Amino acid sequence: MKGKLKIKNQQGLTLIELMIAITIGLLMLTALMSMLSGSMRHFKVQDDFSRMQENGGFALNAIGYDVRMGGFFGKTGLPSLSMISGSDPIAASTGDDCGAAWVVNFLQPVYGYSGLDAFGANLQMNCIDTENFLAGSPILILRGGGGQLIAAPLPNTLYLQATPATAILFNGSNYPAVMPNPIPPPWLAKLDGITPASIYAYQARAYYLRPCSRPTGAATSAISDQKCLVSDDGGHPIPTLVRQELDGLAMVEQPVAEGIERLSVQYGLASSGTVQYKTAPQPYEFGNVVSIRVAVLARSTTLTAGYNDSGKSYDLGDGSAPFTCTAAVNCAYHRHVFSQTFQVRNLVQRSQP
């Protein structure tokens, strides 16, 4: 028939062509997902190492600052330091506070304990709760003044005032609001007899490891700290470097750096022109400490799926057996050792002839 259009049959993909196209698409998608997964895994590893570097470095920096300031009592020598009557920062009978005698024991500006379990740590320093002490952790104690001059002492805070001849420890509540002229005893003046002598904040700190980062267990008293539980940190407690320190007139536990799994403290003792390092000096030897070598084993704060750390060992350089993860210690974490040696400047200076 004239004028009638012929319609051609349209043909689509055959079943075989469709299956080939789907297969190619799946292969490309699988490759893309594999590349994305590898990129995410690489990012997590880099993030873990960055956090370890940050936590390990911050832990050493915090300890190092207090080591360098340990035994700083202004311009005076240690034997001339005394405490004003009635200025005790903490009464020894108030419970979990470590006691006034511990806080103001300026005759031992550097001290420490090693090899303690949780009950032993609490026995030596009752401000450390048994639940908040990682067994085997050393305790590093440092006491002294801060480096910043204080113009107006605050109430219920401990301070140090010093001249080249003598020094005193006092509670800011006892300090006159307006200094009279001339300054009467026991407050100290400079050589002109009028200008108040330099005043520094006083601090006593004790570093150790806690089993978790964010404790949620209920505190047992108004002055005690929250307790670590096995359910803390999402069910994977993160070992954390903490310190007990003066906050006003109370000892409080403050976190310093999380992910610190092991802590090593070695005390360098001056002897006949040489320095000998010990992890557990005798009490009388702490007066001869001229340097402190600190090492920390930092670990990632999160698990890495498919990673196994069991084939590695970590030596903290203190003569103890290197750390290796076991069935009791999760091996799915990345780890690294950081160490540094700090000079106890103030004790070294006072020991010079």
C-alpha cells in the first residue's frame, strides 16, 4: 500500500550482554569499595599514630615541666624554708586527701614509689583510690613553687614567699588584704624592708597510671574521685596518665594524657662524679637525685580491626621485661615508646659547692 510507513523492530540487550554489563559494574564497584576501605584504614592508622604521638609527647612534657620545677623554693635554700603556724593546707584527719604532712613535705621535693599494687598505692597515699590505680605503675612525686610571680594571693590556696635568706609557706587566707608599711613578721620583705618579697604558688603533685580515661563509678565521699569501672570508655577502658594535685586546699585527681599503657621512672643519683639510674632508690637517696629518665608506652585509644600486635615487644629501658600483649591485654591496638631524660635543676644547683 502506497504511503504506509514500515516500522522497524527495536532490539534491546540480550540476556548475556546484560549479565556481562552487571558483572563489569560489580567488579568496578568492588574495586572502588576496596580502594575506599583501604583509604579509610590508612587514615585510621595515621590518626592513631598522630594521637599516640600527641599523647606520648604531652605526657613527657607535663612530667618534664614539674621535674624541672621540682624543689624550686624561690631564691632561698631548702634548709631555711618553714611553714607559718595555722597554714596547713589539709588536715591529716580528713580522709582521702594524702594529709597535710604529705603536701608540705618540702624536705623531699622529689620522691617516688615503685612496684606497688592498688592497695599498696592507697596505703602510701590514701588520696589514690584502689580502683583508680593501674597495678605496677610507679608513683612520681614532685613538690615546689611555680615559676610565675603572684601579686595577690587567693584565700584557701597555698603559697611560697622567699628572699635569699629565708622562705615561708602560707595559706592565702592568712595573708593581709592590704600590706602594712613596713611589713611585720612573719611576712617577708625585700632588702628595702617595705616591698613584699616574691610570692609563688606552691604545688605538690603525684603522677601515676589510672586504668580508665573517663571514670563513671560513684565517688565514696565528697572529697574522693569517681571510680574506674570495666564498662568505662565504651567497655574498652583506656589507661591514662593522671596526677594528684592541689586544687585550693584539696588533693584532686586530674587526667594528663590518655592511652598511656605503661610508665617507667628512673632516678639518676649523683655518686662520685657519675650518675647511676635506679627505679627504686632508698628513701635517703632521693636527696641525691640530679635527673629523672621517664619512658611511656602509648597505645591507640581505639581498636584496629584485623591488626595483631602480639608479635612485637616494647622495651622501656628500665631493666624490666619488655612489654608484649597477651590474651589478657588486647592486641588490636597500635603502640609506641616515648622517652626523655630531665634534669632536676633546683636540686643540682643546691648540690653545687
